[in-house]
Amino acid sequence: MFANLGWGEIVVLVAAALIILGPERLPGAIATTLGWLRKARDYASGATAELREELGSDFDDFREPLQQLNELRSTSPRALVTKHLLGGDDSLLDPKSYTQVPPRGGAAPAGPPAVSAGDGAKPAIGKRHSVTDWDAT
């Protein structure tokens, strides 16, 4: 609930509470609010314990889909694609694995022979070639 609340917002809230309630009533209001939060947390933990006692092993069956949902929410899109579509192999998503850039001043890396423009043939589909590999006609 307060996960996105930063220090700046907390300072603004305390300053507003100090102006609205005044310095003499602010400590009592803080103590009352903390008491309510403790009671709510105790009620929630008591309800969880009561459900766990009532349902027994079925409680874990109810929690499993929620844990999977939380796992999916916390996973990045790239990790989801890697896990479910690529079977954990992320080499297809790595740009270094499929682009070959010749080193400066050196020869191009060894690879499949390029088709010259004069051959009249086009390179095979699925292989990466430069623009000069295609037939100019």
C-alpha cells in the first residue's frame, strides 16, 4: 500500500499533519494510527492462521496460484519469453549471438560464403547477409 511512498511524500504528510492537528495533538494521533495498524495486522495474521487450521493442506492449494501470479508479476518480459517460448535459452535474444561485425582494420570473420551480385542467385532464407549480397537486378 505504501510501497511507492518516498521520503519527500512522508515529509509533506508530516508537515500537513503538523499544520492541521497542531504540535500538541500530533503525537496522540500518531500513536492512535499505529495502534490501528497493529490491530489490523494482528487480525490479518489471525485470519490467515485460522484459515490454515480450517483448510489444512487445501490452504496450500489455494496459495499456489497466487504465488505463481506474483512470480509472473515480478518477472520481466524478456525473462518470460526466454522461459516459456525459448525453453530457457536466451541466445536468440542476445544481439551479439547473431550479428558479426568485422574488427577494425582486420578481415571479416569467417562464415558462409557471400553470394556476389553477378551470380544471379539469392542467398538462402534464414541466413543473415549484407545488402551487397543480394542481386542488384
